[in-house]
Amino acid sequence: RDLLGLIIHSAIDVAKPTFFAMAIIIAALIPVFTLQRVEGRIFRPLSLTYSFALLGALVFALTIVPALCAVALRVKDTEVQEPPLLVRLRAAYARAVGWLVGHRLVVAAGVAALIVSTVIAGSRLGSEFLPELDEGDLVIFVEMPPSIALERGTDVLTEVRRRLLKFPEVLETMSEQGRPEDGTDDEGVNMSETFVHLAQKDQWRRGWDKDRLIEAMRASLTEIPGVSYNFSQPIKDNVEEAVSGVRGQVVLKIFGTDLDVMKTTLEKCVTSLSKVAGVVDLGLYRDASVPQLQIVLDRGALARAGITVGTAQDVVRTALGGDVPTEYWQNERPVPVRVIFPQAERDDEERIGNVLVPAADGGHVPLREVAKIEKAMGKAAINRESNSRVLALKFNIEGRDMGSVVADAMAAVKKDVAVPEGNFLGWGGEFENQKRAMTRLSIIVPFSFLVVFALLYTALGSVPSAFTVLLVAPLAMSGGVFGLALAHIPLSVSAAVGFIALLGQVCLASLLVVSAVDERRRRGEELVPALSHGAAARFRAVLMTAMLAILGLTPMAISTGVGSETQKPFAVVIISGLFTAVAVTLFVLPSAYSLIVRRVPAVETEDE
């Protein structure tokens, strides 16, 4: 009966701190719940799974565990002795806390050194949207001259595949030339997507990785004259085109009215960007010219003949493009009837010039007398965006992080290229997602801090105590920056989600220590003994909390399987952050508490 009462009393005692610990961890994940688009689809399920697992663990800890203890525990099972090593470590730690509280300058010096080191390490971190996912295979976008015949394009693609198959890492290739019948792509017969199926990495030549293989492929394929390439991956290629409408990681668009001026400006940008380290596959996007039959109306001649511009345009349109004056039904299906000049008439400039245009007096005038007819080179396509003509250049990034390359590219273009009046440049591509996600997090994370502070205040019943926990939290999370720097991983949305999840773990560890110290002070202990004994009492709990998280995330941090690129920054941030979190919680937090929490926290009533 005494053991059953002890179990019930213990369960009630841990119910409140356990509830608030879980609530704080879930509240810290609020920014992750608000992520949108690609990053939201990747990380929102993770945060939801984590939150539901915590809720399930809370229910299990407050119901099933006490019941199992009542059934299985005996009196002698409660007589547990701690390992001698842990006892000695706790005693040494209690003395260290007392000494550090009395020598705050030493703690301040350590904190300053940690802050400076974090700033230096953080300044050297690159940035990107998401780590590039290794999909295993490649897709190469091949663009040939726009006037190429279908048969000649097929010959070029055969040569492309022949060169690719020379690499032992390539198992098979397949090319798709032109557009599909359903019209889902706007590609001509001069464009192709060539898919490259690669062997497993353990079958590759020693010392070869994907970057080296792509570089070798690029060097071989660029020997084919008049053909440009863009190397990507199947899923990544579709995502890039969906983001900016252009195949490329980074896109620079120019908006204006004069296509010649716009193209000249972009060519200057290409020259400037070619000097930026890390830029590959640089070039104008679908800027092709094709032979055209151009008919330029002479407005003066039209006026003298009494012919309106609309009338002349209708004649040209009907003769060369055809017109649909009627339709007939065939097997329950309407079939349009198009009236158009024969092909022989449309291919002959002289015959086109003989087309008669009706005049106002009832007569007819040959088209050559009121228009200039010639063959000339013209744009294969004129693209528009936001009600304006647009041209674009694209490039991929290799060997550097996206953030630094984009910053250098913007600086180079701003320095070297003067944009003509009436035109303006717009940067786009994958980094737009990074900018949008980070901007959203910068708004939501402070709100999350407020929610966590409110929960801490509710749990501790003291504003200074809650403020102390949040004050040391950023310092405790600094290890995440060191982990990214040591692993040579750029700061990405994945790493940012890791920092968000780490906030909950840091606040949990600090809550354990501060709640123990507050409880001892309410019992009448002086500040320094309460700090030494309270922190020492939570020494084992802090270590166990951190060790469990570190061991649980280690497989994710060292994984090399498909998809591990996205998970690794998340795990590295939390694991490395927990090392500094333990140190800051155990050694810096007591000193910060002694400076901030001067008054004894209010005593909780029995009703509370």
C-alpha cells in the first residue's frame, strides 16, 4: 500500500513538468508547421510525426507506466544505487557550480569566446535552399540549332548517346526529341531530354564521383558543334522549370520592348558571369533565330491605294495562314474547313507578291506594291511575362554553395552591366524558395519564442526564471553552427528546421535545472547552495536527455542512402548543438540565474 501511494504521488509530481516539457518542444516546432510549398511538403510531416509521438509518449508516461509500476515493482526494486562514477561526477560538478557562481568573470570570458567563435564559424557558412538530392540518374537537356531537320537532330542525339555510353558508369540512355502529342511541353524538334541511367556507386571507377562524371561528360559533349547542354536530374529538372519557367538553378531575366537591346544586355551579363567561380552551363535560354518570310506593309502606299492596314493583314493571313470559313460534320464530329493557298504558292516570294489586295474603288493591287517582302532571320519565339517581353539566361552551380554564388553573380552584373533605360533585370530560380522560406521563418520564429516563453512562465511561475532559460538558449544552440562548419554543410532550410527542433531540447534541459533550483529556494535554501545542489540533482537527467537524442539521430547523420542529403543537416545541427547545450546548461545557466533571478520565486499553493 505504501509503494502504491508512492507511485501515485510520484506520477502526480512529474505530470506537470512532463506536460510542459512536451508542450515546449511542440511549441518550438510552430515555425515548421507554417512552411509552404516544397519545404513544407518535406518537413511538415516530420514535425507532425514528432509532435504526435510526443503526445503519445505523454499519455503513455502518465497512464500505462504508473500502472505497470504498480503491477511489476516490488519494494526491493526501488533500492537503486547510482554508479560510483556518476556519484563522483555529480559531486565534482556541484563544487564546480559553486566556484563558477563566485567567479562570474571566468564564465563571461567563456561566453564571449563562444560567441566570437560562433560568429566566425557562421560567417564562413554558405547557404542554399535544400541540399541537392542525389536521385541516382541524370537528365541532360540538349538544344540544337532551331533550323535543324528532324532526321539531322536524330543523328546528333545518336552521337550524344554514343559518347555517354563510353563511360563505364552509364548503363543505358534514352532520348526524347521534340514535344509530346499531348502538348504538355513547348519543345521543338531541335530540343531533347536525354535520360542517363547510372550504375550503383560501388560499381564506379575508383576516385570518381558524380561531379567528376558530369564534368567529363560535359567536356566530351561540348565537342559536338552548335549544341548546348544543361545537366540536371529528373525530379530536379521539373522543379527548376516549375519555379522559374527556365531550366537552370539560377535565372536572370530582362524585361523590356526592344529584343535586340535586351539580347545585347544579356550577352554582357554572360561575359560578366563567366568570371564568377562555380558557374557552369551558362548561356542564353532558348534565344534562337530562324529564317522567316517577313512582309512589312508600306502604310504610305496603302493609303494612296485606299487600302486599310486591316484589309491587307486579312489577305496575308488568309493566304499564308489560312482561314476557317465553315465546318462539316463527319461521324458526329465537326471538322473545320481551312482555306489556304497551295504550298507551292506559299513558298515562292514572287507568287506571294502577286497576291491581289482589294482596294476601296473595287480594284485590286498586287501585294508587292504595298509591302516589302523578303526572307530574313527572326526570333524563333517571343516570350512574355507580366505583360512584357522577356529574355533570360540561366546557369547551374558546381563546387560552391548557392548563396555565395548568387551574391557574387549579382555583384558582378551590377558592377559590369549598365541596364538601358526602359529595361530592368529580375533574378529567379531555386534561391527564390530559399529567400521566401527564410523570410517566413524570420517572422514566425519570434512568435514561437513568445509561445515558449509563455509556457516556461506557466511552468516555473516566475518571469525572471523563464527569461533566464530563453536568454541562454541561443548560446546553447551555437554548437549547431560548429557542426555545420566542421561537416562543410551550407546553411539550408533543413538546417534551419534542425535549429528550431534544437530550441525545444535546449529549453527542456534548462527547465530541468531551473525548476530544481527554484524549488530549493522556495524551501529556504540560499542562492549558491540551491544552485549547486539543484543543478547537481538534474546532472544525470540533463546528460541522459542529450545522450538519448544524440544516439537516436546518429544514424540519420551518418546515413549515405537516397534522401540522406536532406536529413543530414537536420541531424548534424541537433547532435552538435546538444553538446554545447549540455555545457551551457550545466555551467553557464547557474551563473546567469544568479545574476537575473535575485528574488525567491513565489511559493506555489496547494490548490495550484
